[in-house]
Amino acid sequence: MDEPSAAPSQGTAKTEDVADFVSLYRRFRPAKFAELRGQPHVVRALQGAVRDGRVAHAYLFSGPRGTGKTSTARILARALNCAAPADGEPCGACDSCVEISRGSSFDVHELDAASNNGVDAMRELIAHAALATPGRWKVYIVDEVHMLSNAAANALLKTLEEPPGHVVFVLATTDPQKVPATIRSRTQHLEFGLIGADTLDALLHDVVAVAGLGLEDDDIAVAVRKGRGSARDALSALDQVVAAGSAEALRPDVVRLTGAIAAEDAREALVGVAALHESGWGPQQIATELVDDLRQAFLVALAPELCGAAGVERERLADQAARLGLARVVRAIETLGHAQVDMRDAPDPRAVLEVTLVRLARPELDDSTTALLDRVAHLEQAQAAGALAAARQASQIAPSTPASGGPARPAQGAPTSAEVLTSGATAGSQGASAVEDRPGLGALRRGGASSRPASGPAPDLRSAPPAFPGSPGAATTPGPHAPPGPAMSTPSPVPPGPHLPRPAPAPASVASFADSSPAPDRDRIVEAWGDHVLRGLPARAKALFSSGRFVAVEGRTATFALPNAAHRDRCEEVVGIVEEAIGKHFGTRVSLELTVEESAAPATAGGTRRGPAVAGMLGPEDEVDPDRPSGSLQAVAEARLLEAFPGAEEV
């Protein structure tokens, strides 16, 4: 039968004339609602019902073992038949209370449904239910009611629904899901929960003090852990500690093993397993307790209210979680869980446990993903420690008064967290700039990197005209069907054309960049333009500048050639955005000088050659130059499309 969390009371202790020894969970069984611990909602419901005269004809108590279901049913029977109840509590001194405590009362009938689960047992109960008893109420306590057969449960239904006026049914179960719905619907269902570690710790300390057991806090903490939320299990564990003289008989001491894992000492782990094995603990028991210990440490670190330990045991688990770290705790739990499965079929389970512990203590011996992640975490911690040491050394070398006039700081001492983060950010930015300086695959292909000779300057393939006809800057030759005319040669170098007044730069333009960094040359600008800068421009600027190219770089001024003057005028409107993007990429100021590149593009008799879609997107202001090449008009059309559909992106 189920036992509750008991409050120690000399009035509830049984006399010693029946037996020389009585178990603690029987000796300190609660006799009143006030002595019932860990179930305040049940106490309020039942005590209020007895006090106000609203007791139901049937109750269903459900919950884990050892949480007080059967003891609460007996307290309810005492309160209903007590000669002098006070505020819903039994007095504990009248004849009815004493007889119920001894188990000799005719008013209380207890039935174990696990062994009396047939129809005949239910028929006998129903036949005697209408008979009167000495007390005012006749209480039937049916334990493990979910074990009743279907026929027995059906036979009980009618009497359970409409029992005689002096009969109260109390049904108890550890598995309410197996109780038929027809029975649950005829009862008031009260659910009992597991008892918290702090409540169990206080209960066991009170029992030790009243019984004069003289146990240490460490022994009580182990009994609390062994109870796992059950008052009966905790009191039974306390009995075992008293009988054995120490808590080592309750569970293997795995503190040595967790310490070896934290210290990465494989030898200590193997010696600890050997010592526990010589003490009589098997590999499965050691692994089970080790997993439970790591789980409690995991709960202490994340949700302390869920931890099943209290007092000094909880402090030890918190220290263990801090030494191991959450990542290693989770990995150890998962690894030991797999080891427990492997031990079932292994010819030598101890060897499986030893190999698992060695892998936990020495991550380099494990090639699993979790072990690799653990090693990466170690490297990150080492790198952070190195950055901290470098920052500390720099702070010791730095002068006490900064040259910039900022606040003075001591030359020695531990660096602040901002300094460590700054040093890490500086290293990261250096690495990022090194990566950005490398030419991308597209730049290498355009620059002919695969065919570049081992020595000598690389040929500038971007200055050569395209190989396909009709594009800007292409050299055309008369075909076999072309009309006779003068042959067209490649364009000459771009002459500096007239320029419009440059608009004022935006507040966040390249004017804010320092000139201390060296200016990039043309090759670097061209490579960065195709691989990085152009892709990050806004839609309008990207469409306008996609048809031009860099022709020269002098100092911090880059000359950018565009197909015609009208196109250049439009690019002048957004040139500040492009300068800012280039300046951000290279970390220095770069100015753009826009010019016009004359190219020979074939045109029709009526003007520029274009498709119907392009012509439909152009306005009257775009028709000012009949000799404008088709590439320029295509770019203008793309710009118009991107303006008409905000958020669109060119593919």
C-alpha cells in the first residue's frame, strides 16, 4: 500500500509491544492532515470538505508511489468518524481514531485490487456495503484500483454511482490512465505529485531528531537522493543507512568518477571503477548512478527547482556542473546512455564502462561528433585565455596617460572585458581583411589568372574590347554580306570629357575615411568591383554602374568610363553611394571621376537598336541621343524597372 510523506509525531508512533522494531515509514505515518507534507492542494480540498460537510461519496487518489494516497484515505476515515473533530482534523485520541490507527476498526475496510480483482470480490463488497457499522461513516479503501478486471469494474459501477448514504469510497491508483472512464466519471479525482527535495530533506531531519538516529547531513542527503520524490522510499533508505552505519550501502560513490572526468584523468577513472567493483557494485549500477549524478548536476545548472538533491549534496552538484561545463555534462550523459545499451549484450560489461569513461576523460581518443565539438570548445577556451593574457600584457606596457587625452588608466592590472572583446575584434577584422584582399574566382577568371605567366605583369584583359559584336567597345569588321564601308578599328584611349558639377557627399560618405591607408591600384579596384562592391550596391546604383568600367587610377581618384553623357549624368546622382561602398571595402577614401567612353555600336536608321521591352520602359528624356548604344539603354531600362518595383533584385 502507498505511504505518505509523514511528519514525525509521537502520537502517531506505534507501540513497541507488537514488535521490537517498526520501520520508519510505518512508525511516522501521518495521522492528521496537518502532518501530511508535499500535497497542500489535497489537504485543502479534503479538510475543507470535512469541515463544511461536503464530503463526496467517492474519491479517486492517483500519483506516484510513496506520496501519501493510502495514508490520506485513512486520515479522511478518521476525520469522518472522529468523536470530536476540530476544523476538519481528527482528534487522534477518541476510540474511533485509535482503532483506525491500529487497523482494527469496523468502519474502515481496505481492499487490495491487485489480489482481489475478480467479480466475486466485488460482489462481496457490494453485499456488505449496506450493512451498518459502529461509526457514522463506512469507508472503503480500494488500493491499485486499475488492476480490477473489466467484469469486476462493471460490477462495482452501480454501487459506486449510488452507494448507501453512510458509505464513502476511496480508490487509489498509481496509473490513472488504466482506470476505466466509467469509474473516473463517478469520482472526485485528486492527483498526488512527487515531493520536493527540500521537503524531503526537512522531513528526514525531523525524523532523525525525533528518533535519535544521530546521522550526518551527508547520510541524510544520500537518503533524499535515493527517495526520488517518494517519502516512503526516502524513509526506507534512511532505515538502510541506520542498519549499515553509512550511506555507502545505498548507492555507489561516483564522486571520484565525475572528478576524474572533470580533471581528464583516465587513470583515476579506471581506479575508481575497480574500487566500486570490489565493493560489490556492478557496471550497470555504476553507470546508472553516474548518469543520475550527471543529470542532477545538469538540472542544478539550468533549473535548480527540478533538482532532486538538497543541502550539501546540491552544493556538490553545483560545483561539479561548474567544473565540467554544460557541454561536457550533456556529452557524458549521452555517451553513458549508449554504453548502458551496449552493456546488455556485451560479454564483459565492465570493459564497455571502462572504455566509455576513458573516452569521456580523454576526448582525443573519441572520434565522434560530440567529442570533436568538445575539443573545439577546449580550443576556444584556450584562445580566449590567450587573448586575455595578451591584453593584460599590453595593458602593462601601455602608458598610464593616453595621448588622445582620454581618461587615465593604470599601467598594470587585469584588463576589462571591453579590452578583451576589442582585442578579439581586432584579430577578427585583420583576418577578414586578409580574406577580402584575396581575388575571388570570378576576378581570377576575368583577369586570366589561370593563364598568367610566372613572372612579369599580368595582362589587363578588361581593357580589351569584347569578342561579340554589337556590344560597347567592340571592334567590328565587315562580314561577307555587309555593305562596303570603312573598316572600324578598336577605340582609342578614353579622352577626358566634360564633367558636371559633383554633388555634395552624404554625411556617411567616403570623406569620413582616413587617408593613412594606401590607396588601391586599378587591378585591386577592378577585382573588388566585380566580386564584392557591385553586388552590394542598391538596385538603382547597381543598374546604372553595371555598364561602365574602370580605365585608370591616379592616387585616390579612379576614372570610371560610361557609355554616353546622358548615362553619366544619371550616375552622377548616386556616385556618392558608390564611393562610400568602395571606401568601406578598402578602408580608405577613393573618389570617382566619371567620363564618357565613345564606342561604335551599330544603330538602325531610326535610332538606337533596342528590343520592344526596352523601348517600352524608356521615357522621352531617354531619347535625347540617337547614337546611344544598346547597352546603355538596357541599363536605363533596368534602372526604371527596379524603381517601379521596390525591393526587386536583378538576377
